[in-house]
Amino acid sequence: MPHIRGTIHGTAAMVTLVVGSVLTNTIQEEFEMFAQLATTTTRLLIDVAELPISEEVAEVVVPVGVLMGIWVFAYELQRL
């Protein structure tokens, strides 16, 4: 049943993106260090790497990547 597993993973990835962006905005408002990290990440992705993405997307890249990494890690541990 790989199609069911794929559907679950796709849905979970979309939910992770939404939750990650909401958490990012909330955490940036509360913690100055996280806001500085988001600003630094934005500058690195846009100015240094010259990626053609908006600043809003660049601010969410690292926190959402961390959330997705944790989710995949937990899934792989469950499969062991």
C-alpha cells in the first residue's frame, strides 16, 4: 500500500509547512535571537547564495526544515 503511505507523507508535509510558518512567526515575535537567525538566514539565501526566492519564504526555510527533519527522523526510528 505505498499509495496510502505516500498520501500520508504528502499530507503531513503540507501540515508541517503550515505549522512551521505559524511557529516561525510566533517564535520570532517572542525571541530576539530567533529573529536574528531568520534575518541572517534570509541574507545568506538571498544575497550570498542569490536564490530567486522572496524574503518571506527565506525566513521560513530553516525552521520548517528543522521540523521536517525531526518528523522524518521520528518516522525512521519508528520503522526500526
